Amino acid sequence: MNKGLQEKIILGLLVLLLIGGGLWRAVQHKATEFGAMQAGFIRQTGDTGVLGDQGPDQITVHLVGAVASPGVYHLPVGSRVYELLEMGGGLMEEADSEGLNQARPLLDGEQVFVGTRAEAGESPRSGLSQEGKININLATTAELMALPGIGEVRAKQIIEYRDKNGFFTDPRELMDVSGIGEKTYSSIAELITIY
């Protein structure tokens, strides 16, 4: 093989290696960007911002009401309401910020509603959901006492349990409260919610 042909082959191989290396770096860079996006907060609204499925270390929460960008958001497990509000662009001027516990941990699948000050003036805040169920994570003693088989003592025990252990993540956890067994739970299961 003559020397000129050898040099052309070596030069061609070097060019191929450079092109291959550049492609490999581009693919790695895109994979790193995608991984960073998956590890952080991901917003999903309508047909924009949809970036794959919810990961095992993420929760999905629906933010509605007096916020700049209502929508469905994916956040890391353990996120709190204030982080969701930041993702949603913050509260609108008319939002009732006092009616919202921004330090509360979020639950997978919940809807966080941000009301306005005008709405807060119209009706007292309560543990009643939009479906008319008692939200055992927000209900007062009086609201819990409206449930069959739940008196004042039991209602206070539910609130004490909630304050000590955090929000219920499954309605069946109510049976972890002293004095609430399967029979009592069965009688109220259709009347309660955790969202």
C-alpha cells in the first residue's frame, strides 16, 4: 500500500472518530438534560409540558383557582404547597393566602384549590369537599362529629392523630385511630375523603 493511500485512510478514520465523538457527546448532553428535568419539577397542562410518566419518586397534583398558571404538576415526593404555588407562577392578587396552609405536605392525586378573598368572605373555611364529603385531613371537631358514630372524643382523637402523624394518605388509615374499627369505618367510608 502506498504512503499517500495510508495517510488518506488514517485521515478518514480520524474524521469518522471526530464525528462519532461529537454525536456521542450530543446524545449524552440531551440525556443529561432530560434526566435533570425528570429529577426536578415537571409541569403538565393540556398539550404542553408533557414530559413522560410520573416517576416513582414523584407525585401528581392538580392546582386550580387564583394562581397564575393552574394545571397538573409533577413534584418530588415530600413537596409542600408553597413549592406547588411557585411552580404555578404564584398567587394572583385576589387570592386568599391566609386560607391556605402553604407549609402542608402534598398528597399524590390531590387537587389544591386557591380561593379568592371574596370567596373566603362568603363562606367559612371547612373540611367539606366539593362533593360534600368530609375531608378528614381538614375537618374541624364539629365537622367530624357530623359523621355517624363519631362523637366529640373520637373527633378530637382523629385531629390529635392527624396533628401527630401528618395528613392521612389513605382513608383506611382512620382505623389507626384508637376506637375506630372496621365497623365504624364501614359506616363512614362513603362520607369521607382525604382530598
